[in-house]
Amino acid sequence: MVGSLIPSSRFLAKKILKNIPFEDAKVIVELGPGTGIFTEKIMQLLHPDAHFVVIELNDVFYQNLKAKVTQENCHIIHGSASDLQKILSDLGFEKADCVVSSLPLSNFPKELRVDIMQAVMNILTPIGTFIQFQYTLQSKKHFESIFTQVSIDYAAINFPPAFIYRCSNS
Ligand SMILES: C[S@@+](CC[C@H](N)C(=O)[O-])C[C@H]1O[C@@H](n2cnc3c(N)ncnc32)[C@H](O)[C@@H]1O
């Protein structure tokens, strides 16, 4: 469920962050923040009028993040990414401009993986961006079947080294 023994590097975080449209995004979602290596940096760059919804399944990670984050526009949610649509709607948001995911999708049963990607598609705006990092290229075909644009970057300074997928339909 956690998918990694150690948190991602700052180098990987930098590569993820450069894909997030901070100037234009009104709602940004993070799936699987873990210890919050990306979360903290996204909060620092978040537009003051934007909202940031962070969804973590693990109780310990959730409690730690909840205790640390006090900004009113950051919503730390204890739940599953598969309930993304309901979580957003309960917060009063219909769509998100960007979804950043660290979920270990390759470890998930196919049904859960498909459910989560369907939920992501349902809530992304037509020009929205999905960003996912993974340690293999296993999900490339799956992402290419959903998105018209899939570009891949590589973070060598990370353990293990990681691929960063940037996906959109615009
Ligand atoms: C590889 S860790 C990533 C942690 C951190 N973002 C990083 O890069 O170091 C994956 C995280 O996804 C969380 N997770 C797993 N399944 C989830 C689900 N269905 N919904 C939300 N979070 C989930 C795990 O608890 C874990 O914190």
C-alpha cells in the first residue's frame, strides 16, 4: 500500500512541481502524500485563492499531516483516492485542475487501479493535468489509453530512480 521504503527525494519533488500550473490552478489534488514531501512544497507555491485537497489512506500519515497543516485552503482528508469524486464534492468542488499522484498503482489490483483512474478522469477539467511518478514504465500503455498527451521525465537522483508521467487531454 505504501509502495516505497523511503520518501521521495527533493530532486524528484522538483521535477513533479515544475509540471503543476500554479498560476492558473484553482483546485489541486494530491493522492498518497505519505510523509508530505510534495505536500509541503505544493503548499508553499499554492496561489492564495486556490484550494489544495490532499487524500491519504494511511492513518498515521494522515494524522501527522493533519497536525502540521493549518492553512484554510489546504484540506487534508483521511480516505481513499477511489472516493475522489465524493471527497471533492463534499468539499464543494466539482473539478480539479491538477492531480498529483504518488499512489503505488502497479501494486494495486487492476480493478482498484481502473477505479482510481476513472475517478481522476471524472474530476479533471478538460484541460487538467495528471502527474504520477512510478519506478517502472508499466503504466505507460494504460495512461496512453486514457490521455491524448503523455510525456515522461526521469529522476535519476531518487531511490529507486523514478519516471514522472505528465498526462493531459489538451
Ligand atoms: C509511495 S508512497 C508516496 C509518499 C510520498 N508522496 C513520497 O513520494 O515520498 C504512497 C502513499 O500512497 C498512500 N496510499 C495508498 N493507497 C492509497 C489510496 N487508495 N488512497 C490514498 N492514498 C493511498 C500510502 O499510504 C502512501 O502514503
